[in-house]
Amino acid sequence: HPMEVSILMEGFIQFRDESKNSGLHPLIYIIVSRILSTFLHVHPFID
């Protein structure tokens, strides 16, 4: 949905900026990203 890209990107950037101030170690984000990436790779369904 091309018309939604700019709105979704704004939300993503806001989330990213807020996450920098969360106090979580950056390694947590790497681990979660790897888990999500692996899950999406093996998930057999188009939702």
C-alpha cells in the first residue's frame, strides 16, 4: 500500500527515537530483530 508508506515510516522513526531513550541494551534489539527475521522467513502463510 504505497499511500501508507510515509505514515508507517513516520511511526517507525518515532518508535526508533523513543526506543533510544528506553534504557534497554542495544543487544536486546539485535536479538529481537533476529528472532522476528527468522520467524518471518519460515512463516508459511501470507496474512
